[in-house]
Amino acid sequence: MRPVQRGSIPSDPATGQKIVVRKYQDAKIHLVDKIGHYCCYCEKPVTNVRDVEHILPKQHYPRLQNIWHNFLISCRVCNDIKGRSLIRRKNFYWADVDNTFRIFEYNPNSGDVKVNLLLSDTEKAIAKNTLDLVGLDRKPGHPKITQADERWKERFETLRVAQETFADLKNNDTPEMRKQIVLNAQGRGFFSVWMTVFTDDPDMLNRLINAFPGTSGDCFDHEGKAIHRPKGRI
């Protein structure tokens, strides 16, 4: 999961005043400007205006329905799985406050997502809660997989493309090739897949971090390796 920096409430460029969100759907354009058009859970590109995500569900926290700091972006599948459950922030890791890139591992052969085995037992428990919250490990054979859920397939297809571009780069390592790889990654999404494939290439890691809008740069060192997020829990 890509850690993001949503930032403070944006201002109206015409007046300089902080925006007032009267309907949460109206926040989508500002969220995309801040953190890009990618699901903050599975990382796929999203385009539907409905997919403004309430971290704490509006059904249980109605006073937070139009509050900027309760917004992320989610694809329809992640949003539906997360549903209307009564949620306590402390029981999960969140892309806007934690280094969520550290909590999962992405299998370089299958794209499967699992909890990072290097975490402490306490961290693993919270990471597992987060994995289950939106079902990031669901694929054919999983008891809760649905026909509409093709996140696993899109992630796997992106993995294959990323691996092909990795091989292309080995044969033709030029600035132009690196630029094209980044453009490909931006179009396909799945930030963590690209970061996994290029894990031993600090230049590509930093290019990817900088290319995805709103990626929290303080979650990575100068070589693009994940570090503890300042003021975060992980």
C-alpha cells in the first residue's frame, strides 16, 4: 500500500480561502490533485467520482462525512469490501498516517499480497487486520472472492509488464527508457508492484516515488528503501 500525504485542507485558488466540502463527492477533484487517481488500498487507477473513501464510515461517524482528513480514494471493490463496518483507526494501518508500504510483501512471481514477515508480532496483527479489511489477498480459490473482483488479475498483469520493462532496461539502460517505464507505471498503477520489481535499482525507486502524486517521501530513504514514517506507528 502506497503511503500518501493528503496535506491540509486545500484552498480555492480564486479566493485563497480554505474550501468547504458540502458534499463529499466534491472532494474528489482535490484528492486526485493531492494524491493521484489511485486506490489507497489496492493501488489500481480509479476514475469514478463516487469513490471518495471515508476512512471512518459515514454511517457510524456522520459528523465526519464531509471532513477532509477523513477522505482517501478507493476503488469500488475495496470500498464495497470495507463496507460499513464499525472501524477504530488504531486497529489498522492507514496510508495517510503510516508507512503502509512496509506492512505487506508482494510476491515477485505471482503478485500475491501477504503480511511482511519482518514485522513484530504486534505489527503483524495490525497489518493482517488491514489486509482483511479490503481483502487484498483475495484471488481465485479464496472463499470470499467475487466475480467483480479482478484486482488480483490486474495486479498480476501489471507485474508481468513491470518484469518485461525490467528486462528491457537491462538491455537498454538509458534515461529515455527509464522515463518510459515510469510513464507506464503511472498509467497502470499498482505502485508497490513496480517498487518490488525494481527493488535493487535506487534510481528507479526514487523515480517511481516522485512520479506518483502525493507519495509520502519521508517514508523512504535516499535509496528508495522504506523507513519508519515520522509520527506514524510503522
